[in-house]
Amino acid sequence: MIDSIVIKKRYSILIFLIAILVSGLGITGCSKNSEPVNLNILAASSLSNVLNDINDLFQHSTAEIKITAIYAASGDLVTQIENGAPADIFISASTKQMDDLEKKGLLKSETRINLVGNKIILAVPLNSTLKILGFEDLPDSRVQKIAMGDPGFVPAGSYGREAIELLGLNYEDLLPKTILASNVMQVLSYLENESVDAGILFVTDIAFSEKVRVVATAPDEVNRKIIYPAAILTAGKNYETAKQYLNFLSGKEARAIFEKYGFLVITK
């Protein structure tokens, strides 16, 4: 009788230990499965504010995905991608940079989409008294400092130069008094700090600035060319997750945020 009781106790203890082990394995397995997928995004500087909002919304609805976004001039990001930067998605402020990567086979062409458009504007510090009314005033001697992105790798700078020349101005003549910034956020900073008399950038860059005002918009011939394409990179490690993110960018919620920041949503 006693032996029977002992055996039952040992059997119960064995079952208990097995249950703990199985439970422990289950917890470990669940922990691994619940680890978030890291999605690395390289995006144009002019998208930093709007994408931060969109990414927060996306991550809130998909807790298993963690987004790391790096913002810089589109040309700089292309260089990083060509040098093997670990990234899943690239979003450019110009089709040129995306075309360059596509020609080199560095993106999955079938995933490429056009997200939004934008406008190039001429802006001045809020309290400016120089009476700058348009691009045509830039050569005037009273305008001593102009800021714009370097046309070599900053799309806003390239579009800005095109606008200047389209309006019959000589870009080279303006260079002695022009500060060529590394990205549009730097141009905005110069304007807000009143370090320059005028700046050329995207209208969305000043959407929520209370220290800057718009004085002119670039010709439609320039602005209608401005397109922000996005695509999954060939070297990316998370294709399905990246595809899910691109679909979200094209969805109703993301489109509303783009519009709030002043971007022109492209109708499919």
C-alpha cells in the first residue's frame, strides 16, 4: 500500500516536471515567434516628418514589425545602397535616383510604385523686410544669401536649379551668394535661423514651420515632374514585410497623412 502511494507520488511529480518543461518550451517558442521583424527604410529627408507619423501608425497596428528609418538626401542614400547598406525599402524624392538603382539591378522593379508629388517654392524668414516677391528677385543685390540643396544629390536642389533656369535666370551667377545644403532640412534651418535671405525647398518642408513664409512657387513645368517613388531593394531580407509596408503606404490612412503634410497624392 505504501509502495503504491510512493509510486503515485513519484508519477505525479514526473508529470508535473514534464508539464513545466513543456510549458517552458512553449513560452520560449512563443517568445521567438513574437520577436519583431526589423524593417529598414532609407528615405528622402523631405519625408522625415510625414513618414515618422505614418510609421508610428503602421507599427501600432502591426506590433510584430519594428521600423528603422534613415533620412538623407536621395543621392546620398543611393550611394549607401550601392555600397551595401542593409535596407529593405528605398523612397526617393526623385525618379532619377530610383532609375539609377533599377538600371543596376539593385531594386525589385515589380514592386516600384509612385507615392506622392510635391512643389518647389521660394521661401523667406517670416520677418523678412527685403520684399522678395519671386525667383526673379534673387539676382538683386539686396539678396545676399540664398540656401538650396546641392543639385548634385539633393532632388529639391536639382528641381530648384531647373526652376531658376526656366525663369530665365543664370544659376551660375547666383552661386557666389548661394549656400548649397546637404538636404532640405538644412535649408529650412537656415531660413528659420534667419541665416539666409531666401531659400528654395519643397512646400512640404515648411508645412508646420511658424518662422518661414512662401513668396513664390516654381513653374508647373517643374512641379509636375516631382514624383516620390518607392521600391523594395534586391538586398532586402524581409520581402513579405516590405510588401506589406508598401501596401500600407498606398492605403487610405497613409494617404490622409501625406495630404495633411501638403503632399500631392498620386491617383492610381
